[in-house]
Amino acid sequence: MRKNGLPPLEALRAFDAAARHLSFTRAAEELFVTQSAVSKQVIGLESALATRLFERKTRALGLTAAGERLRRATELAFAELRRAAEELRGGDEPTVTLATTQSFASFWLIPRLADFRRSHPGIDIRISIDTRLVDLERGRFDGAVRYLQDRNAPATALRLFGDTVLPVASPEYLKKSARPLVKPPDLVHHILLAYEDEDQRRPWLSWPTWLEMAGVADLRPAGSIAFNQYEPAIRAAVDGQGVALASLALVADLLKQGKLVAPLPQRFSNPRSYYLMLADNSGANPAVEPFRRWLMDQVQ
């Protein structure tokens, strides 16, 4: 690459996706390529720029200072390219672009979007799965739904709902189990589906924390299956693999549908709630207010 030249577009796209997800695997899924292809593109980009962009740890991926600087630049550049492309296509369909977490999108938002489409067929929705707090003022998003500590929520954020943690399992799992599950000590006979929160952002979804609060801190279950993401743990519970700790706000629909049940009465609140944050310039998008009203109606 010439000193005054730009890196290849494909390498920048791979870096942008990996930087947003902090995962080569998730970046590959977004770009419909292999994980090794993303890794090679990033390594080539680091070589071309003569600097490291990522800190590669055993079970985590982080951005270096140079990587964070490039992330901000690619975020702005790709947002401008998207806007220009839409203008050139002559597209005038109103669109709401929302950033949120995988769990909120999968378990709460997506199942309800058909209702929004029925009542607002002329508005498109674009959902971006991003685990970091996005910068709403850079023009890429109209808003974001985030899981925040109540004391840290911005004054302008709209609180959607709080949360409670409780054990859940499928009715089929409980039926086929030879042991009852009616009180916390009964968990000694069951398989626990554990969400291993590598960044310790959700300690209340940890079995050791819950067991301590339930008064059985020393309990040793019959077995366990661990996941580094929340969604697979809940899916495994639905599939009858064991007992998972669930966020009530996210599995309420699964409980109503009978796909999951809550066999134990113990439920513990956590200090976080789901909030809707809107960009300061979101008022310029006429599609945002109908979406906000619909979202609040769904919460009610």
C-alpha cells in the first residue's frame, strides 16, 4: 500500500465489523464469510498500517488505542457511504435505525416487530446488534436500547422496564426428571445451564450469586453446561437441557407461551433496567416518534 493510499475496502469492512462486535466470529457471521477470512483481512490491515489494532487475549478481543481511532473513522465513513447510497437510489422510505443487544433483540423486540409493521407499514426498521455503548451523535443510529444501572442512566433516557432473575426450565425437562424441583436445595439433582459472563457485566445471572442469595451457596449440582453467551443458555433451557437463570423481562413471552416454566418461587431483582436513548437529532427523522410511541405502548 502506498503511503498516501487507502487500505483495501474489504479489509476495512472486516475491521469495522470485528471492532463493533469485538469478535471475529460474529464479524464473519455478519459479512457471510469465514472467521479465518476476517482474521486474515485484519492481519493484512495491521501489516499495511504497521500497527496493532486489536489486543488478542485468550477469551476476549479488545481494541488498541490505534484500533479505537480507526473504529471511529470507519464508523463515520461507512455511515456517510450508506446515506449517500440511499440518496442516490432515490429511496425515501422512512427508516428507524436502532442499536441494541442480542438478547433484547432476540427475545423481546423481534417477536413484536410484526405488530409494528402492521400498524406502520411505511416505516422500515434497521436493527444493529452492538454490545457497546454507541455514540448516538455520530449519525449512525436514531436510538439505542441499553441495559443500564439505574443510577447511571442519562436524564434523557426513557426507562422501559426493570428486571428480575429467576430459574427457568422447560415443562418437558421437569416431566422427564426423576427428581422434583420445588425448592433451591433440589437443584443438587439437576443440570444447571450456566451463563459465563466473561466481562462480569451481569453477575446477577451467575449461578453462584443466585445460589448464595437463595441460601444454598455450597450446592453442587448433578452437572452443568456453560455458555459464554446468554441466548444459547436460554435456548438450551427451552430445548429441555437443564435449568437456566433467566431475565424475567426477556423470557416473559416464553413463560406465557408455556415453553418455559418457573419452578422455584425465589426471584431476585437486579440494579439494572432497559432504557431507550434517542439521538439529539432524531427529531429530524419523522419515523422515530411513531416508533417511540409504539415501543412505549408495548412496554405498557
